[in-house]
Amino acid sequence: MPGGSYRGDVSVAAAAPPELLDPAEAGLGVRYRDNLARHLIGVARDVQARLTAHLNEQGYRDLRPSLAPLLSLLWLEPRPLRALAQQLAVTKQACSQLVTAGEAAGYVERSPHPDDGRAKQVQLSPAGRRLVTLAIEQILEIDTEYAARIGPGRYADFTAALAALFEGLCIPTHADEALRAGARRSAGVLPLMSVRVQHDLMEATAAQGHVGLKLSHGQVLPLIGPAGARVHQLARLHGVTRQAISATCQDLESMGVLARQPDPVDRRGVVLQLTEAGTRLIRDSVRALDVLEARLVAILGRRSFERLSRAAHDLYRALHLEEEIFGDAGVAEGQGIEGLALSLHQRLGDRDAARLAALLEMEVRRNTT
């Protein structure tokens, strides 16, 4: 996203103060930054980032994160465009554009619908199936690392609860029960589940009078911390270019939800801050969280829900997710060495991260001899 490509039709003076909510609602601000939905969505983003880095190393360099839920659905079975749009919680036009991107990359193809000669269905191409097969192998490695982070027993409970939610939220699955059960007991279900959770939160928030909300706004709004957020942070957290996310930020500015302020660290940059209208939107989104979590409790039961919440929280913290915005320090401001190493590993991929480690080791030896 270009650092200076924002429209200036929203006054900087309209930005909310650094504290998200007034003192009487301080607890609401804590809940906004620390809840199950945020943790699940954050871990889902981490899964997608790791998958993308691994697949890039295997030669799949034309991937983009938005393709992951589409390819996951098509791995299960071919689907009509209208059904895909509903399951991905996007418009038919947006879904068609996504499918076209998948076609251009060679991962999906359209074919005649077996039950309707006038209609088309979307399916994985042979290259797309090879891609997803590699992704599944990588997901197994991700599961192993995640289990080491919070303990195998707790991670087994975590994935079992995800499986129950996958079923209870009616997320589309394959007809074969053995495949369904095997596929769901993994963090690999999180990208699809994240789409559903964000869609439900958006609809519940929009129902409180916030017109014009789009699913894409969920890429930005949850990541505006108490001190705001910088464009490059948002792009890095989503694993996309600055250009790819610029339209969403500009859209939110034009709605009066975000405003720019001079970056106190970099005079040439800006910090995105919530306006008063943006603060109201976040306040209502917290109420939407209550509705969503009540539904999840109804599916899982209170005890299982609380175990899931604790495990998701601990995994989110162990992975140092979103610390640039919500932690005590970010990469640029002195992030802990473990978090810095993880961030670099995710951005570089296994091969380049290993090369960097070797170079650092050589440098240390050179300086100590």
C-alpha cells in the first residue's frame, strides 16, 4: 500500500484519542483486544502465512492469501459459483473475480455442471490438487509445531473443539465422514472457519446500524490498536503488498471510520487512528462478539468453550501474533528475540531463514575470534 496515497477528506482532529474507549468502558477495550475470535483469526492468518511461504519455496510463487479458502472448499468437491460465493461470504462478482485469479494461476477450472447444462461449476485443476496436497503436508508440520507450543494434550483438545465448531457452524464439508473427521482435527480448518467468524461478526455489527461494511474491512479494523496502526504493519501481518490493502484503508477513511495522523516515529509516514465513528463501530463490534460467543457456547458447552478459549489465547501469545500493534513492543520498536525470529522466519521461508541463521552464526564467530 502506498504510504501517502490516502484521501484527505477526513479531518485529523476527528481521530479518537489514543485510548480506544473512555475510562468508563475500559473493560470493553480490553475485550476488543483479547477475545476468542481475534485469537482464532490470528492463528488462521499464521497458518496461511506459513503455507504461503512453504509453497513459495516449492515454486508456487503466484499465490495470494485470498485463494486459500477457495482452494480449501474446492478440495472437498466441485461447487457452483453461487454456492462458493455464499460459503465464502462474498458477492457473486467478487467470487467470480477470485475464481478468475485462480484460473489465471492454473489452480482452478470451470466445467459444465453435471445436473444443469446451462450452468458451470468450479473445480481444482490437476495443478491445484497437487498444490493442496503439498499444503496438507505442511499443515501436518504446523500442527506438530503448534502442539509443541501449548502441549500435545491441550492441542488435541483444541483441535477437537475446532472440529465440533466446524460441524456446528455448518461449514461446508465433503460427504465422506472419514475425510471430514480427519480434515477437521487440525489447525488447517482455521482459514475457512475464520471466514465464517468474520462474516458473522460483520453481519451482527452491521445490524446495529453500521451501513456499508464489507468483509474486506475486517483486514484493517481489528488491527487498529490503541496507538493506531501503520500501513506497512497491516500489509506485513496479512502477508500482502501495501498496494493490495490500500483500497480498504481508503474506503474506511471515506466512511469517516479512520483518519490519518503524523507518525511520531517517522515524519514522512502516517498512523491510522480510529475516529469517533470508528470507536462507536468497534464498541458495537464488541457487542457482536457477545452474540457470537453465546452461539459458540451453545455448540460446545461452557466447559469446552472455556478450554478452547484458553488454548487459543495461549497459542496466540506463544506465536507472538499481532505484537507489533497490540504487544508491548513491535519488531521496529524492540520486539523480543523469539518474536523477531518468528517474524523473520515467516517472511523469509525455511530456506532463506536457514541461510540468514548461517550468516549470523558466521558473523558471531568472526567477531569472537
